[in-house]
Amino acid sequence: MTEPPLRAEGLARGFAGIPVLTGVDLTLHGGEAVALLGGNGAGKTTLLRILALLLRPSGGCLRLFGIDAAAAPPSLRRRIGYVGHESLCYPDLTAAENLAFYARLFCVPDAPTRIAELLAWAGLPAVARRPVRVYSRGMMQRLAIARALLHGPDLLLLDEPFSGLDAEAVSALQERLAELRRAGHAILLTTHDVERAAPVATRVAVLHRGRIAWAHDGPQEAVVVAAAYRAVVRGDG
């Protein structure tokens, strides 16, 4: 049986003695898109950083594509795409230069064609030669997403990907995520924006008090997800 792209069991992490994650169990298969909800401080960003191999858990087990993450080879990172709160783009380089740099890191074949395609998708060709430090929040977010997609990762981890995007960019991202999911990629995104995440999610989960407190398979209407979130996190209903 093929191992799933992501299998986490009992993941734990704390900072300065304060527990943030206390036992997260999560499995993500190819072709799935999981929307992870949670209040501020729920640990969503910490969890994604652990899954992206940017932070070590203090407990539990994480396997990525069947490989123990504690001993993950550098090549494993090439199968992961990550968008965090920071864009990870260099402000004094242009958008085109940023993508060219990351293309070299990830050994992207036919990099110029791939870069041009993603710049067009992100709506950035007209500003591709400007330094990133002059970009708006939305432009920066679109570039960060393009960077994460550049090497065609099998596992895509997105922290609040709709933040700063206008309606047109949101629609383009939703369509792209749906295409990737249909092609067999695995997607995990955290969000506060239920209405934008619900259309692309095949599963919705709520992170609360350091654990996955609720999860439901299958497409969900935003109003249903919102009600479940309130019930779990706020104790309503």
C-alpha cells in the first residue's frame, strides 16, 4: 500500500514551557484538500511549520511520504511547497529573480518557461522586473504562492493563503487548488475564511486546545462549517 504524503500521530510542541500542540493526529492522502480552522493561538502556524520541516516537534511521530521526518533527507523538501505568514521572498530581488533563485534551489526543469507561466497566473508580468519591496500585500502574497507552486510539490502547505487577495486572485487560487487536488496532490491549508476555503476542501478540521477536535469528510457548505466551528471553539449550541 502506498504511504500517504502526510501522517502525524500525537504531534506535540510547546514554547517556553507553554504547550501549543498537545497531540495532533492527522493523515492526508493524495488528492485530498484539508481546510484546518482554529482561533488565534490554536497552533495552526506551529503545526504547518512542523509539517514543512521548519520546526521540530517535541513529541509524537511525523512521516512524510512514508519517511520519518526526524531523519528526512534534503530531497524530501523538494516534494513540499509552503506558504507561511512570511513570503520567503527576497525584497531587494525582483519577482522574476526570486523565482529564478528558487528554481535553481529546486532544480526546476525548463525554469524560464515555468517562471513565465506562474508570473502570468499570479498577474505579475507587468511588475516582474520591480523589486519585491515595492509590492503591495496582495502582490506579495501572489508571488509567495507562485514560489510555493514553482517546483510542482506533491504536498502543499498553505497558512492563510487567501490573506490579502482580491476576489479575482481568490478565484484563481481556488481553481488552481482544485486542479492540483484532481491531479493527486495533497493540500493542507489553514484559514479563518470559511467561505473561501469550503469550496476547495474535501475535508474540514478544527484545531482546538492543541488537538484536532472535530473533522468532517466531504464538501461542506460554509454555513455548516461555521456552525461546527462555533460549537467546538466557542461552545455554542
